[in-house]
Amino acid sequence: MSAKVFGIDFGTSMLKIYKKNEGIIFDAKNIIAIADGNRVIAIGDEAFEMYGKAPSNIDVDFPVKNGVIANIANMLALLNAALETVSRKYGKLTGAEFIVAAPTDITEVEKRAFFDLVSSSIAKTKKVRIVEKPIADALGTGLDVTTAHGVMVVDIGADTTEISILSLGGIVLSKLITIGGNRFDDSIIQNVKKQYNLIIGNKTAEVIKKELSVALPEKEVKTLKVFGRDIVTGLPTEKEINSNFVYESTSEHLHSIVDAIRVILERTPPEISSDIIDSGVYLTGGSANIRCLDQLISQETELTINVCEDAANTVVNGLGKIIENSKLDSLAFSIRPTSYGA
């Protein structure tokens, strides 16, 4: 394998790039700001600062939705800008190889889009391989997916939750549901509007979620002061939100995730079920650290729940393990090129 090998995780919320022997070298919001329809003015965290504030001539867009590429042109422009940043620090990308993580429960056309996107980028490489995201996820948690010992990984991302059973380097069962952190944000926005007559933005909802989200009712509630626009007066105002209010706003979605986990468990072969009883369920993704979520899932499934360290980076770190361990090389596969981007 070449010395120039990169792993890319095209998350709905974050774009992350891993370089062989260097670790994570790019970690920024997967968002782009385009002025007048064709001029890229910002990407990543800088573009996110413009989200919800930009005038009509500036389009601020998340090009990945529900785990797949929703806007090819914007994602290509964003990737090229990110690769330019990488090349300025680490040299030209000529001859580089790329390994990309892709969700399992999507169509072959959607998977091929990841391959074609990187092939069409400024890297000008045809050495692009795909890794099933749950496999990278499990490797990033420190699990050995190449043995006959079955494992269960639940990745709660921004737009989706992917629930997977893995064994012998492959995926036995997988289910992708369109519930994730963004759905929690939307519910918080709606309920704040309904209960407090206050209109808040997505950024404020995300702050509320990170600070106050909890999967079970709490006796000692946490509170947070938030700012928004009063529906009645139309003026900026301040309200105090508590964690039990956030629990009531998001509990339906959290229980939907639990229900999906139970469905997969009911379909799991008995031999693998015994492995899962021994090792438990591994929880990853940006929303894995919601307080008491492990307790909720444990109560409903009677299984041990392991919340992974650095849960937001397990996928990209898993790509890094494949890049740096030749014994795992077979876990990445190629897709036949198409005329896309030609």
C-alpha cells in the first residue's frame, strides 16, 4: 500500500480525513457556502458560522443528507477545497490512494457516488476503495471484526442511526433508520415554539441538545438560558429551558431507536445472540453520549451497553486501522468506475 493513503468519512454533519501515519488531519463541519450560485466562499466551520445568517445570494448547504450525497456538485466543491487544504500541508496528492466509508443499507448507485466523487476530485486518482461504515465503526471502537465472535454496533449520527451485526469481517444484519441528532434538534425547536412561544434556530437547538439531552427523566434537572424571537411581540427574548423539557421533546425518537435495536436483536441468529449477551452492544456516533441513553437501552434490552470512547470519531479511526494494518486490507473493496464526472 502506498505511503500516501487517506481515509475519508463523509458524515452528514462532519467531514473527516485520516492520513496514514498521521491520524485525523481534517475534521470540520460538512457544509459549504456558495455565493451567486458558483463561487465557493467558505467551507467547514467557517461556513457553519454563516448558517442561518447568510443573505439570499449565499447558499449555505449540507451536501450529505441521510448518510448519502444529496448534492453532488456542492460535495465535490467542498471535497476539493478540503483536499487543497490537505495538500498545502502534506504535499501533492498525486499517486494517493483513498478509502471511503459508506453506509451499508443504501443502494449500489448511492455507494458508487462516493467512489465517483473522490475519483472526480482534484486528487485525480482511480485508487479508491469503499469500506462498509459499520465495519470501520467497529474497528474504531477497538473490536476485532475478523473473528467468528459476533458484535453489535449502534451508530447514532446526525441524520441516521445505523444498527449492525458483524462477524467474520462482514455484516450479518444491518438497519438504517432516518433518526439522528438533527431530528432531536427539530423536535426541540418545535416544542420550544409550542411551549414558550419562542422561535429558536438550529444552532441554538444543537446547543440545548448537547447541554441538556437526557434519555430518562431526572430528579435533579439541569437548566440553560436560551435566546430567540418571541412569537407574540416579534422581539428578541430570553427563556430558561430545563433537561426534563428536552427529555419530553426527544424521548419519542430515542424510543424509536430502541425499537429498531430490538427488531435487529429479534432477527439475530442464536449463535451471535450469545456473543452479544457476553460482550454487549457498542454505542457510537455523535449522539452516543446523551446522558442515560445507555441506561435506557439496557433497560429495554437487558444487555450491557458500552459507550465508546471518542464515539464521534470511531468511523474515521476505523479507516485508519485498515490503512495502517495490512491484515485488514481485504475489508476494503473496489467499485467499477462509471462515466460520472467525466
